Amino acid sequence: MLHRVVAVIVLAVFVAVPLTTSAQGTPGAQVLSRAVQEAYEKFKDVKDGANADYIPELAKVPSELFGVAIVTARGDIYAAGDVDYAFSIQSVSKPFTAALVMQEQGTADAIREKIGVEPTGMPFNSLLATQVVKGVSVNPLVNSGAIASVSLVKAKSAQERFDKIQNFYERLAADKLSVIEDVYRSEAATNQRNRAHAYILFASDRIYSDPMEAVDVYTRQCSIGVTAKQLAVMGATLANSGVNPITRTPVLDSKYVPKVLAIMMMAGFYDEAGLWAYTAGLPAKTGVGGGIVAVVPGKMAIVGFSPRVNDAGNSVRAMKAIEYISDQLGVNVFGSGR
């Protein structure tokens, strides 16, 4: 009789488990598909923000483009909207280059000691931050630290340095990626502020290659084109402990993933990092090209893309979409009431 009662209880437990959730706690296909589609429909008509125009070529990107994508740690893809449009990765590239440096150097201490990991609370291109925050380069997700990251990539030439970065991104994305040359030329002609960052780093012994070479490679890095789907695969590789969920190939040692996600949480949204942690609660990185990648460790990456950005340089539609999905799925890393 007791065995029969236990069997009934076990059966009841299995029946009670929602069919929309996997054994690993990742929401099922129907839930993910619905969340992506709802986020797209809910925010596709938002007109707030404007294209970044300090890089002239970015001002030419159609403002109404909007795409939302999820790629799970299993390699499942859910998407809505303009997810196959290649936009310039811009600052979303920064945590991936930091990851490459950790991998090459064989230690996460390379970032902590040679660049830093503290958030500035200031705009991403702030020269003031280099003067008031100890360490000058501050962290690898602001421009000064990102230029320093590029300079740490082991290479004998600028071309070799860039090729290493591009190859690493392609392994993360499971796809070929190309520089958007018009964006590169536009940015290279207007990057005087980044050149200033490089010389400040040089004056403080916080850059590790020729300063102008590092700026040029950094500019090419930011001009690499990615689609929302490709970016979501890059993020899902982090979610999957460094193993690409599409190719099943290890790209980044798993021990570095928590370090990368930590700097994304603390500095991925620049001077809106605190607000983002408060609302979405996910490690994420944003770029003025309109892309945002957010990572749910062990489960998925969520990507939004739309060129209209706010004063901090963060895509308005993409932010709203990812916040909505985070809430609907209950994946806030700090906990959820759902």
C-alpha cells in the first residue's frame, strides 16, 4: 500500500511540472517564441531616441529597424523582426575581446591588473574618468580600457592583431563576419577622442602596443558587422560556459566566463549600469550601433537591435524588449517573483 502511495506521489510530481520548462530550468519552445514575438510587437512602434550621429555613417542606418532574438544554451533560436540585418557591433565587442585576452594570457588577472574592473559611473568615452579614477584604463568596457584590451592581444602586427580578434568573434558566432568598411572609414575619420584616450594610456604606461595601432585595430573591431542572430549565438556561447551551442566547439575556457559576465553586469551599460541591474538584472553589453546582448548564465542569450539610442548610447527599443523578456521569463539573476 505504501509503495502505491509513493508511486502516486511521484506521478503527481511529474504531472505538476510544466511542459513549457526543460529539466534544466530553461523555458520551453512555446514560451520562448511567445516572449520574443510579444517583445517585438510591444515595442516596434517606440520612437524614443535617435541614431548615434557622432559616427556619421551610423546616422544613415534606417531608424525603424528592430529585431529581437534568443539563442539557448542548447542551440535553439527564436527570433522576430530584423534579425538578419548586419549592423556594426561597436562597443558590444568589448567583453569578447576582454575574453580573448584572458584566454591568451592564461589568466583573468591580466584584465584586473593591466586594465581594471571597476565601473566609472561616467559616459563610455569619458576622458575625465581616466583622470579621476585610479588606474586610468579603469575597465575593459569603457573606451580607454577597450583600447588597452586590444593592445594586449598578442601579435607582431596590426593585421595579425585584428585577424585574431575577428577569428575569435567568428568562432563565438559560428559564422563568418566582415568589417562594414563604410562604418570603419567614417569612424576612423572621427575618432580623435579615442586617440586622446590612447595617448593618455601611453603616458601612464597602461597601453601595451603602439597607441595609434591599438586605436586603429579597435576601430576596425567596432566596425565588424553582426546580425542579431549572430550576436545571440556569441552571447549564448557565454551562457553555455564557453562552448558554442551551434558548433558544440569550446571557444572560451569556462573559468573565464564568470569574470566576463561580472564586468558586463557592472559596466556593460556605462552610466546606466545600475539602472539596468535594477530593471533587467542580467549581465549585458550595449553598443551605439543599436545592439544589446544579455546573458542568462546556463540558459540563453537575449539580443535586441534597433538604431535609436538614448543619451547614454543604449538602444531604447532593445532595452525595453530585453527587460520585458527578462520579466516574462523570470530570469533576472537576482531572483524573480514569478
